[in-house]
Amino acid sequence: INAEYGDEEEEEGDREDEEEYSNDHASAKTKTKAKAKSKTSTATTTSTHSTKTKQLIELALEHIFKIANLITLAKLLKEKSEWANVITCGNKCQQRITEKKKEFQQHEDLKNEFERLDNERLQLMLSKDSKENEKVDVSDIEAKIEATKQSLGALPIIADMDKELETLNQQLLEITELVIEAAKVEIREEELRKQTIIAFKANTTTQRWDQVRALTPEEDWGKVKEELVVYVLRQNTNIQDKIELLLKDGLFKQVIEVFPKPTGKKEERELLLLVYKTIEEKEPALLEKMIPIVSRYMKRYYQEQKYDKMNPLLDRFQRRFPGLIWSLLGHACDMVMFDIMPSQYSNFVIMLRDMKHRLECLNEQKSWDKFFKDFKRKHLGKKKLMQMVNLIGDSVWDLEVVVTSEDRGNTRKRIKEDSSPIATTSVTDSESPKPKKGKRKSLASTSKKKRSKSPKTPKTPKRAADKTKEDDLEEADTEELY
């Protein structure tokens, strides 16, 4: 290529000498003819140069197999402003990369096939049932294993498959950027669109998606979109970015397929609410497929005692599926009751009260009655919980006050009963029964004398005694609670 450009410079120098000679010795008419001839000669030389360069590039591409060398050639052509040849070289380089990826895939498939056959052979050899061994001949499997091993040996050895694939992707992006630049200069819209799609498949980002969308005609976008979705789903990128990208062009089915399981983070609840709102507004027929996702999240957050976190989503969910709220509640409560502690009864009962109110507002009183009946039947053994749950329908009691002060209320109630006149009457010496006459009298008098010699314990004030008793009862209640 450099030699071609050198020859062109020498030819231009010769033409300049001829023009100087004509200026000194020729007439004005001769000058005009010389200039016309010079322009024609320059155009012919340029055309010849382009043809020679194109032929040289096409010939060279047939004998350059290393991808790195093809990229170097494309950069050299860019420096010479050979944009058409940059596109030619870039297409050839992309073809080499595709072949290399197919070779890697073939290597992976043969490796998996070899492992499968080897495991099958071992199973047959270790099988105790002789009839199964008669059905399949081990020698046939061994022949297949040997053929697979030879096919693997014919392929180049790959030390690190992931590293090699990453290198290929980087090379693909590099050569694609060069071709995109050349296509813009040459104003080749079809090539530009094709290269933008290739770049998106290699590096799936929202920016590249928008570029493809801008370059694709509206009538072709549906087909192109379905092609690109496959690559979006394959990417192991941030799941939130992936879902937002799919939502952008109404790919709601794919969003439902890839929606993640709950982990307890605030961002996932916001994302779930965003997805539900978007599908509800743009394609409500798909909301039925969102029911398992809503149920899964409800179970997770109810089990973690985060009942109020699901309210914004349930507020929208009940508009479309009012008759399913009680069913989701039943499944979520079953998960809660696996490991609920007595200290968590209060919040649970308040949640049930709120859910009862929600169902009543939806005219689903029968659904609530059915759920409540089944719930009490399943968990009849939790007596304390059943006592608190039965207060849900009692309008006399302020449920929140009752359940939040349940432990302290029970303790203070017992203390009050113990401190009543009937409970606190103590048996004095004057009221104690008198001993009978005879031997028992002498024994009683003897023990009385002994008691009189022992030092008297000072009487504890009544208020201090009640305080001590209260502390003991609170400690006992705490131990019973946990």
C-alpha cells in the first residue's frame, strides 16, 4: 500500500514538471490543452490507484488469518482514508471471529459429549442388573468415545475458554467501531445498521439499543427487536438494567420470565411495583402471569414480619383480582406460622385486622370468614394467639392497645389480684390453731420456745413486697414468652 502511494507521488511530480515546461515554451492555447490533459490523467491515475488498492486488499485478505493482523490492516487503511477498503477488511475480520467462535462452541460440545458418554459407560460397567448390560453393548459406547476424543484432538487446545471468548468480544467491538466510522463516511446506511446490531450483540447496553432503534425502519423494528431480545436475556448483567431495557420497548413477557426472586432489598420492591404499573397500563392481559410473582414476594415479606411493605402493591393488585387477596393471604400466613414467636403475635394480629378491613371494603366478607375459619382450625393449639385473634371482630376493644400491652397487662393483672385483701391476708400467731393437750402440747411448747430464741425477721413494707413480687412475675413471664 505504501508503495502504491509512493508511485502516485512520483507521477504527480512528473506532471508538475510538464506543466512548468509548457508555461515557459508553449502558447496560451497549448497551456489550455495541457491542463485538460493533466486533469484527465489525474482522474485516470486515481481510478487506477483505487482499483489496484482494492485488488491488493482482496488478495491480502485471502492470506491473512490472524484476527489481530486484520485489525492492524483496517487501522492502516483508515489512516490512508481508504474507507471502502476499511469496510471490506472489517467484514472479513468479523467473519474470522465468527468462525473462531464456532470452533470454540464445537470444542465445548465435543467436550460435553465425551463426558456424557464416559458417564454412561461407567454406569453400565457398575450396573448390577445383567439384563440392562445385554441391551446396550459397551463396545459401541467405547467406539463413540474414541471418535469424540479424536475430534477433540483435531481442534486447537484451548487453555481458558472464558478468557478466549472475552478477547474475541473485545476484538469484535474494536473492528466494528472502525467499520461503523467508515460506513458513516461512505454514507452506507444498511452497513451502518448491520454493524450497530453486531456491536449491540457483543456489548448489550441501553445506549446501543437506542442506536439500533434509531437506525431501524419502523416496519422492520418488530423483527429486529425479537432478534435482539435473545441477547438481552443471555447477558449476566445487572438484572434491574436488563428489566428496564426490556420494559422500554414493551417486551413484557420477557420481563416476567426474568424477574428475580425476592431478597429483601428496597430496590426490588420498587422495581416490582414499576413493572406491575407498566403492564397494567400497557398490556393488562398479562397481569395474570404476575400473580405467582406477587404471591412469592408476599410470602417472603410476611415471613420477615414486614407486612406493610407489600401494601402499595396489594392496593393495585386488588383492583384487578379482588377475589384472590384472601388466597394469597392464606399462603402467606402459612409461611408465617412456621416460625412465629409469641413476641410477634401483636404485629401479626394487627395485620390480620387490617386485612379484614381490606376484604370488607372489597365486599369479600365471605372470603374473610372462610379464611378466618380455616386459620383458627389449623392453629387451634396456639391458645394465646387464638385469644388475641378472637378480639379482631370485637368492636368494644381497641385492638392495638390490647395486643401491644398484652404482656404487661397480664403481669399487672396478676399483681393486682395478689395484692387484694383476700389474697394478702397472712396467718398471725393469734389466729394460728392452738395445740391440743397431752404429748403434742409439750412438743408444741418446745418448738415454740425454740422459735422464740431465733432472731425475728424484720417485716418488709407492703409496697416493697409488691414491687419484688412484680419483678419476679415479669421475669417469669419473660421466660415463658421466649
